[in-house]
Amino acid sequence: MPEKTAATAASTGAEKVTSTAAAPDTALVTKAPKPDKARSLWSDAWHDLRRNPLFLISAGLIVLLIVISAFPGLFTSASPRDADLANHYLGQPNWSHFFQPDWFGYDGQGRSIYARVVYGARASIIVGVGVTALVTILGTLVGMIAGYFGGWIDTLLSRLTDIFMGIPFLLGALVVLTSFEKRAIWVVILALVFLGWTQIARVARGSVITIKQADYVVAAKALGASTTRILTRHVLPNALAPIIVVATIALGGYIAAEATLSFLGVGLAEPTVSWGVDVSSGREQLRNAPHVLIIPSVMVSITVLSFLMFGDAVRNALDPKLR
Amino acid sequence: MGRYVARRLLQMIPVFIGSTFLIFAMMFALPGDPVRALMGDQAFDPAVVEAIRHDRGLDLPLWQQYLKYLFELVQGNFGTEIASQRPIADIIAQAFPVTIRLTLFAFTFTVVVGIGLGIIAGLRPESVRDRGLLALTLVLISMPSFVLGYLMQYLFAFKWGVTTPTVQDSESFGDLLLPAIVLGSLSLAYVARLTRTSMAENLRADYMRTAVAKGLPRRRIIGVHLMRNSLVPVVTFLGTDIGNLMTGAIVTEGIFNVQGVGDAIYEALFRREGATVVGIASLIVLVYLLASLLVDLLYAVLDPRIRYA
Amino acid sequence: MTIIKETAGVPAPRAGGEASGPLLEVRDLHVEFHTRDGVAKAVNGVNYSVDSGETLAVLGESGSGKSVTAQAIMGILDMPPGKIPHGQILFRGQDMLTMSNEERRQIRGRKIAMIFQDALSSLNPVLSVGYQLGEMFRVHQGLSKKDAKAKSIELMDKVKIPAARARIGDYPHQFSGGMRQRIMIAMALALEPDLIIADEPTTALDVTVQAQVMDLLAELQREYNMGLILITHDLGVVADVADKIAVMYAGRIVETAPVHELYKRPAHPYTRGLLDSIPRLDQKGQELYAIKGLPPNLLKIPTGCAFNPRCPKADDICRTEIPALAPVTEQDGSDLPGRGSACHFWKETIHG
């Protein structure tokens, strides 16, 4: 199946390129304005991104989230683990008490939800960024080797990708993670990487196969460039755009996955502060004190949303087909 | 075509074996011992434990255990649970229909609403309604299903009292409506976006210009020329998504207390009943593989440029 | 092939010739595209006309506005970003630009049809050619599926596709380039339109196939006495087929002439440059002439004559004043019917 779908993707892709190139004067009119300085894909993308409000908002939110997770102490004086059951059991939020410990109320153990939300950001960001980085490296490597060398190496790696793809993500993660008694954050990261690399591998393989047939690669080969040089100087830089697009969009998904797994009780666990754990512990009081569950849920959603918007903006900027 | 199907079915075998073996191996690595769990807190005779383990083949090396398991599985024998002594086939027979119903319900919802929204947005790229839909799908995608699930449960059951918080009757479509919407929402958002993008892209294709030049009415240009081309990637996505829907049910079924596959697998995981987990997982993998085969066949029907190679 | 005025009279004008005057007339047409880098002026005041049975060749480099003009006539410009701020397109005396969408749709395909350059991407890849041909009859004439199929087979025979009956269910990608272009021609011909616009119909084809397709097109045009607008950048294609030629540059017509006169005595330096850049056997071994420079950026069309930066004859006046399309005459002032040039120095060019 991957053989065929990749080939189709490549062929339809090629067709689209020729069709736009062959389109009559309209296409030339829109292309014509750029001869003065040849804009590269990346600088063109940056030009677009700088004036995209969605990108600016999401980038701002992401920076804020990173600062919060690096220096949670800057945002709250309260500790996420201080419990005062006597005074604060399920305390209601005080929406006007900005940045105060009681801003978002208290949970079932009398802990400040605001403080927990602030301290919980770190887990989400580390998992999201860590998984994305590792998945991108691993996936690109596998995809590039399979796509470039072809033959039995490709067959082997593609079947391996198929096998991992055959395991539904959530089910696989559940099984992997239950086999760990103690689940530190790196265990969760590795489990997600273990199951998540296939997507990038397929994208990388597909674009490497297309690039491999490009004239500049054929020329480099004919000129006697070494395989490593071709891979690092020609293939990788040109295959990077679709990989980055998929990776940025997937990042939000990994954060959601961590929260879901923690919620199911197989991801992070106390005493690690994590939004998923908090959502999970808030479910008993959903009827009486919905804020305990809803506030960390909203935080997860906002974080995922920021990364999604970011990824979306990057994709629109990098994918000339969508222009 | 028949030969192609046969070859694809053959190709599926190693993938099926690989995937199930991976799950099997992971279950094997699980700490905790169902036999020990069976004994509870009572003092037990190590010899008895050993005997049971031997009886079950749990003392064999991993690959032998797996081969044995696979051999039984091919004959339709899923084995029995260690603690409860229930045949796993029974558990599956009870749980699968519930989940299949839920999944199909969610799938239908995804297809109808997702493609519908995608068409509405895709016909007018960059319009207000297009941007509105993109925003809506972004929100849906960014809400993990447990968030959406509890939000719906809180609003519909606790706040407005429209429904019961959990599903009482898994045969009733009315009861399954809320879980199905929650389960399908993520896919729905993806389908809507995919349809939208695909349509917006094809809208600029040369053959669309030809269709206009032929003087065809707009309805026909959109309905025949645009849709046939635009739905190809959507169908591909839908096929690979069935497996995700079925496992997504783990969360949804938990929230709404539906006694389906997700519920069964979750239970089994915590009782360390490896055979149950692997059995159910194998079936899900099989569904996933068959669905992707179906998609490939459909793909070739929808796009004649694809040849069965 | 005879020249304009004569052909117009020979076979009687086809049905419904209520208004006298040309079949299609474009008057002072302007088209611009609003892109994020500014307004690209693709067509800047084009005038031309075609009669029944007449072939007008519109010649020009890519970006000269020849295809955009055709798309404007056909009503298939993408608007936005395209815009028609000015001009009229009269079909049998009626301005199509003021018609309702439905009125225009009735004309498209039925009265005016178009043949595109790249048949592979212009035919729908997922529908069989039989379906795409039959669609014309089913939609415009309400024929049944069966009748439409019979008509489609007839059409495919007409454009000389071998084994038409057997291939009616095939898809575009299963045909060769030449056959695909024949299908495009068949599709345009289906309802026997009054006018066919062929946009670079042979550019994507092999040279040997080019001639066959061109011959077929010319033959069918004669048979049905249709008007034909042939858009091309290939002077070689034009010579045998066209009656008159309009040469376009930067969205304007720079020269018009009956076909053979243009070849003999061009009256615009641009046309001369185009003719000189055709490789000729008798000049084997000599360096091939090429017009220096690049076509203008449509966002920043040079002031004065748009061709002045590339023109060997350019003078100060060329940089400031836009030359109008003026009638070209013999040295003694006698008329040269159908000839015009938009050059300040047309006299020197044609007689010099």
C-alpha cells in the first residue's frame, strides 16, 4: 500500500506542478512580479508569517507558555502542592483576584488551582517539544534512508512503518505505559516517540522519493557527489518543509495525547503536576464543582490550540500550493 | 483486480503478525502476574503457581508463546481469562457490537457533517464562513476528547438535564448520540478541513476551467467535476480513521460508561489480562487493515489514474 | 487560404445572423489582476474582430495578454483577482460583459467554445472521455445517456480517433497527447459553435502531431464555417491556417495584418524581431537572431511604447508617448487593407 499511495501522491503532485506551470498568462502574471529578487521558500514564508495575525497570536501564546513553564515562580507565589483541606476544599474561583492563589479556586484537596495550572504547563511543554523533536529526528532518518536507498531497505523499513502504523496510537500508548510501574516524564516521551515516528517517516520518505528524481540531485550524482553530501546538502534541505509542517501540527497532538494518557491514569502521575492528572482528579466533583475539571481542561485546549494555529500558519506559509 | 486483492491480503499478513506481536510483546513485558493476582492475598504454594503457569504456557520463551497464541487465534480461539476463567471470545462478543454501533454512529456523523461543512467552506475559500469553519475545526481539534466529553456531560446532563450523564442502554441511538458526537468530533474536524482544502485546491484546476467553458450549470460543475476529484483524499483519510475511532472509544466509553471494547480493554489492562488485550487489539488491527484495503480499492474506483500495481 | 473580406462572403453566414457586422468584436478591452504585489495590467485596450469562417491568429510571447483576452471572451477569468475595468466584447452585436451569468452560460460551449493548451490537465482526470463529451449533449440538448453516447462516438470518429467505440469509456490519461487534444477539439466542436477559441492548441504536442492537429482543426473550421481565434506564440503554426494576424505585446495589439503580408513586410520592430528569430535553412551556420531583453513586468509596464527597452529603433519619443495602432499605407499613401501598426516608426520599419 505505501508503494502505491506514495507513487500516486508523487504523480498527482507532479501533475499539479505542471498544470500551474502550463496555465496561461494568468499564472505568469501572478508570478511575474518577483523577478527583481528571487525570494526563497523560507524568506517568502517569513514574509507571509510576519503579517499573519493568527501566527502572531499563537507565537505570543507559545512564548508565554514557555516562559511560564521555565519560571512558574514568576507567576504565582503559591505552591501547587500546598493543601489546605480545612479552609479551601473545592473553593470557588474569584475571577477578580488576578494572579492570586484563589483566582481559579481550589481543588478537592484544597490546593490552589491557579498554582497547579501554572506549574502544570511545564509537563505539557516538555512532552510536546521533546516528543516532536525526537519523532522528527527518528522519522526523518528512517524516511530518508527508505526513500533514498529504495530496494530491500525501503521494503523493510516501509513494512516496519506499516506495522507500527497498524497499532492504534492510543491503544499502543496504553499498553506501553502500563508496563512501567513508575512513569517519569521521559518514559511518557519515549512511549509517544515509539508509536509516533511513523507519520513523519512516511512524509519524509514520500518527499525524498520525489526529490531523488529531481534534476539537481541527478546532476549532483553525475558530478560525483558523495551520498552523504547529496543527502545533507540536497535532499534534506528540500525535504524539510513538509516535515516541519507535519511536525508543528503534530506537536499540539502530542500535548493532547499526554493529557489524555495522564487522564486515563497511565501517563504522568502525582506528585508530578500535570493538567491531565488534574482533569482526572476533578471528574468526581464535576456535578458540584465543575471548575476543578474545566480550568485545567481549558488550559490543555488553549495550549493545543496555540500550537495548532502556529502549525497551520507555518503550513500555509510553506505550502505554495495553498496560495 | 482479483489478483490485486489477493496480493494485498497476502501483504497484510506480515503486517498483522508484526503489529499483534508488538502488542503481545509489550503485554509480556508488563510487570505483575495475573496468576499471582488470582491468588489474592492468601498464602500460596509456589508449586501451584508454577503449575498454573506451566499449564498456561507462561513459562515458555516469548516467541513460542506468541506462536502458540497465533496458532490458536487463527482457529478462532481467543483463550480464556486467567482470573475470571471467562472465555475471551465471550467478552469480545459482548463488547464489540456496542463499540461497532458507537463507531458507526460516530463515523456517519463525521462523514455527513464533516463533508457538509467542508463543502460549505471550500466553495468560498477565504470567505467569512470559510474562516469561521476553520476556527471551529481548530477549536474542536484542540479539545482532547475527554475535555469535550466532560464538557458535554456537564452541560447536557448536569446543567440542563437533557440527558443522563451516562449511557443507560447501549442499544438506543438516542443514548449513544452524545458519546458518538464526542467520539467523532476530532475526525469531523479533520474531514471538514481536508474536504475544504481539497475543494479549494481543485477549484483552481484546469479541468474546472474547462467545465465552465463547456457552459455547464454551476450545480453540475461543483457536484460532478469538483466533488469527484475532491473526495479522493477524504475517502483515504476516512478509511485509516476507523481504527482511531475504535480506540478513541476507550476514552469516550469511559466517560459515558458505555460497556464496549474500550471499556473492556481498559479493564483488562489493569487486571493484567494480556490475552484479552491482545485479542481485542488484534481485532482492531484487523479492522484497520481491512479498512485500508477497502480504501485502496475505493481509491482506484474514484481515481482511474491509479492502477492496481 | 484566402484573405479576410473574401472568405466572409463566400459561405452564407450561419443561422440567426440578425445583426450585421462581425461575429465577435472586442472593443478597447482592459483586464487587470489585483495581486498582493500590486495591479498587473494584463490587457490594455485590445481591439479585434472575427467573422464567420475567418481565422484570426493572435500572436505574442507569454504574458502578452493573448490568453487573458481569450479568457475574458470566454468568461472564464478568475474574478477576483481579475477585473475588467473597461471595454466591450460584442458577440453578434451584443455586449457579453453586460449579460447575466445565465445568458453567458448559454453562449459558452454552445455558441463559443474553447480548446485549451494542456489537454491532460484540462480534461477531468476522473471522468471517462465519453462522459465528458456526452455531457455537452446531455446538458445543452437534454439528450439521454444513450443518445449522448452515440453522438460522442460520432464526434470521436469525426476527429479521427481510431476505434472510437471501444475507447469511449477510457480516461484522459490513457490517450496519447495528440489524441487527447483531438478529444478537446471534439468537445469544443460538439454543439457546432459559431466561434472556437484555440489557446495554444498544439504547443504541448510533438512537432509531427502538431501539424496533424492543426490540419484537423482547419478542416473542421472550413466544414462548419466557424470563426476561429487561434492563440499562439509560434509563427510557424500560423502561416498555413490564419487569415489575419494580431500581434500582441504587453497587453496591446502592436500590429495587425493579413497573414502573408505580415510575413513579407512587418510594420513593427517587434514583429520583425519575431520573424528574424525563426531558424531558417538558408541561413544555416549563422547566429540565430534573438530579441534582447525580457518581456515587461506587467506591474511596471515601461512608459511610452512598452517595447522600447528592447527595441533596436527606440528613440526619445518611444519612451514618452504610447503609439496608437495606426493604419499602415504604401509608400505612395495607397491603402493596405487590414494593416495597422502601433509604432512611431512604422514607415521606416515597413519601407526602410
